[in-house]
Amino acid sequence: MFGRDEKVSAIRLTAAQYLILGIFLVLAYGLWRLQVMQSDYYSLAAEKNRIRNVPVLAPRGRILDREGRIQKKHIGATDASTFEREVQTLLQGR
């Protein structure tokens, strides 16, 4: 092709240009569909992936008296932790 006297025909060049343009349009449409049309689905999936319930068992079980009656039992508690950067990001988004 290079170094020859042969030239690429105008029809082949135009067809290659339209093919490349078509590929870019298909890719742009796919990106637009992901970013705009399905943004709710992916933001919900990301939120579910970010927040996890992790059960933490108590280091002790029931406390019994000498006759086997329950004196104290484990009562579940909730503990939350945040990172300063995440809080600032959430506050800036309002």
C-alpha cells in the first residue's frame, strides 16, 4: 500500500470512515444508556454494595445463676461508623 503508485479508492475510504463513525456512535449510545437510562439501577446497586450488615456476636453468652436461671442475656446493639471523607462528600452533595 505504501510506496506503491496505487491509491485507495474514494469509495473504500468513505466506507471505512462511515464504519468507524458507526462504531463510535454505537459505543457512545452504550455509554449514554449506562450513564443516563440505567443510572438509577447502578446507583442502587452501588449503594447496596457499600452498606453491609455484619453480625457481631457478643463475646459472652447468657449469665446464669447457680440454679440455671437466666440473670442476663445478650441484647443486640447497633454500632455505626463513618469516615470523615464520606460525610463531607454527602454534605457537599446536598
